[in-house]
Amino acid sequence: MKLLRYGPTGEEKPGLLDAHGRIRDLSGVIPDLGPAQISPEGLARLAGVRVDSLPQVEGQPRLGPPVAGIGQIHAIGLNYRQHAHESGMAIPEEPILFTKATSSLSGPNDDIIIPRGSESVDWEAELGVVIGRAAYQIGEAEALKHVAGYLTVNDVSERDFQTRRGGQWVKGKSSPSFGPLGPWLVTKDEIPDPQALFVKLSVNGESRQDGHTSDMIFPVARLISYVSGFLRLMPGDVLITGTPAGVGMGMKPPVYLKPGDVVTVEVQGLGTQTQRVRAQ
């Protein structure tokens, strides 16, 4: 299933994408797409719904983040070999874990807003993993059983805030609009191998990132197991898994986003998002 939320900001309704690419309204079946609805039991119930019986949504409504009530965004840095190389940094011996504020979340096609005082807003196409069942100190062999599904993410980053303002990456990752998710949550049954997906990003139609999840240093199952060793992953949490080579910071000289730029992000099988960049 491809599950989504549509409508104005703060007023999103639950929906799904049918086999013909049309949005169907789920608000008569569930109140929203939150932790309860993406649990194994919730997804089993949705899988039993007759899609052709759901009302069709007309037009092209705004899409919001596909999951409501996200409690935590956990993120991994330097998790692609080629990205570590372009950053001039050694391959990490353990995953580099940081957080991203939930107040950064936005819809897949909402504008990226450059905050005041910023001169180095960068892009990062990533595979996102949405947790469907609580996980604490679990092994790699069972890790993917705790996944509800996967989605496309742009981990927008302000590099000066991230690297020169006290060493806490969260400060460069968390401005409003810095967390576009979607367009939809694709349930894990449609993605049998998360290490077999291309990850692409372009700016103004020019390719910037053209990577593959097979280049991950730590695969998804390892990441879930590792993070759960330190904290309890909860239903609705999002784990973003690192970005491939091709970020603006790695270019010589560095190139950053400016008002008017258009960013397009795609992860294989998970849909495409497009953001226009504007000043605050």
C-alpha cells in the first residue's frame, strides 16, 4: 500500500494511492495515519479495505507528511562510502546518530524556507524508515519486522549551523521546512530489500545525487538494531538513513541552495518530491 495524508497544513486527511495513481479518501475508515494505524494490526486492517469502495479525491491536493504524530526523527550521518569520501572523513566504525526536530517536518512538495542569517542550505536525498512496532535492544535478524514502511526524505541541512555553531548537528537540521517527507508511506511488503534502491536528487533539473542504498556502510537492519540498543524506537518514529555523495558542501567550491531553486528528490519505488526554495 501507498498511504498518504492530503489537505491544507494542519488539516490533513488520511488517504491512499490506488493502482491507477488516484488518491482515495480513508477518512471514513480511520481518523488519521498515526502510530496506531501503521502498527501491524492497523496495517492488516487497511489491507482488507476495498480500495474501489473509497471515495476518489478530485484534483491535485497538497500532500502533507504521510505519518501523523511522529514522536522522534532519528538520523544517521556519513552512512554512504562515497559521501564519506567526498566529505574527506574516515569511514565510521559505528553509526553516527543525531536527531532532527519534528517541527522541521513538511509535506513533500512544500517550499524549503531559507532561515534568516543562513548562507549554506544544502540538500540530502535519503531513504526514510518508519517504525511500526516498538523496538528495544533487538538483533539485526528481527529488525525489519519492526518496520511499517519506507518513504522519501530530503534531510535539508544548514551547514554553518551544523558544523560551526557548537558541534550539535541538530541545530543545522531542524529549521522549519527542513524535513520534507513523502509523497507517501510505502508499506514494507512492497519493498522486499531496502538495500536495492536508487536514491536521486536534482537541482534545477541538474543531477546532483545519483546513489544506491547498496553503498550504505551500515544497512537498514543494522541501523535499527544499533539505535534500539540505546533507546526504545516507538511506532511512528522515523529513521533517516544517510545520504549518498553529491551534496552541495562536497562540491568544489561548495554550492548551496538559493531562492528560486527547485529541488527534486526520488527514492526508487517510494515516489518523488519537489520543493521550491524561498527566503524566510
